Amino acid sequence: MAITFYKYQGTGNDFVLIDNRDLHFNKKNTDLVKQLCDRKFGIGADGLILLEHDDSTQFKMVYYNADGRESSMCGNGGRCIVHFARFLGLVEEKASFMAIDGLHEAVLSGDLVSLKMTDVPELITKEDSVFLDTGSPHHVTLVNNLGGYDVFSEGRRIRNEVYGKEGANVNFVEPSGTDAFSVRTYERGVEGETLSCGTGVTAVAIAMHELGNASQEVTIHTPGGLLKVAFEKNNGHYQNIWLTGPAKQVFKGSWS
């Protein structure tokens, strides 16, 4: 059976999106997901996203990492699926959908998508890093000379040695101006550096605020483009968190 798919990218974080409202896609076939995401023998993507029916919202997002396994929330993927839902005629300027970490809201303006992220009730501050969960687990650490930093080797080491089998995404950060930071991210599941990570830049913005290095509106420069994060802090909890950036459909295809 041929599978119609759409290729999307959000600041270089790329995904295969499939309209699975009729449940034609075999979600148990992790090998197929892995093959579709393979950059040599498949379509090529950081992850695969299924858009499905949801009884309480406009749609449901089901996300798989490039390794074929269903995973935690993906911020850039969430922005891309909202853009896709508008393309399918399911939403217009506003959207609400269900993901693995709960309810999300979004606002669209052209190719710019603002996605409301889940609240962050706590952060763990260590000697040289901050750990927090923004829908996915993230390690955030400040470094010098980010452009020349060995993100792959050091990211892989921290992901495995510090966080074990389940792992965590690892974000390396360098200030680039007032309330502005440059970020490179090693993502678990992809097991390598991606051009951008939505939950990662959200984690970085909140971590930098927690450390006293930023206000409540932060600009993040990733290798794939620019993202903005805004939030509030109430009684020690980070709430009303919005991730904003571009999302674009790249092409449509058929896999058989």
C-alpha cells in the first residue's frame, strides 16, 4: 500500500508527516518508521509525525524519533503539525491538539507558528548545568567557542554516561547578546546533532532565566534558524510558555 507523506521543516529540524486519521499507517512497524527517516535509504528526517483524530481537540500528534521508537514531545514537530493541520483544512489561525505530554495550543500567522508548551514546575541546578523537562528531558550547559565545540562527542557522552539508558537531550549554549543565545543540541533518538530542537531552545531560555542570565523573552539562534521563547514565572513555576518560529512544507511524496 502506498503511503502519502509530506516533508516539513522547522528551523532545519525536519520531519515526515502523515495524515493518519483513517489509521492506515502501521504504528507497530518501528522498522518502517526507521526506514522512512533514514537519510540514505529513505526519505530522510529527524522524526516522523502522525496526525490522528482526537475526541476532545482538533487532532492528535503522535511522534517518533528517527530510531523508530515513539518518543516524548517535539516542539518544532508540534509547530510543523499545526502548519500541516491548516494545510488539511482542520484549523485556521488557532489550533488545539493533544500530544504525549498533554494539551497544546497554537497560533498561526503565515508560516510563523507560536506553540504553547507545557508548564515547567521544577529545574535541577547542578554545578555546571541545569536539567529540566519541557515535554522532553534536557540538559543545558554554558560553553565557550560554541562554533568549534565537539557537540557530537560531548553530547553523546553526557546523554549516555550522565542520564543512562533513557538518556536526555543535551544543549550547549553561548550568549550572543542581550537576552540572546546561540545553541547547538545533541538529540537522543536521532543520536546526533540536529539543526534545531524546539523543546531544547525552550529549556535553554528557561534555564538561562533561572540562572539570572535572561529576561522572560529570549531569542535563540540555532544552526537552522531563529526561534523565540516567552514565558512567565509564578510561585517558582514556569508557565504560559510560548515557542515561536517558522514552519514550512518542503514537498509531498508517495512511499510504496
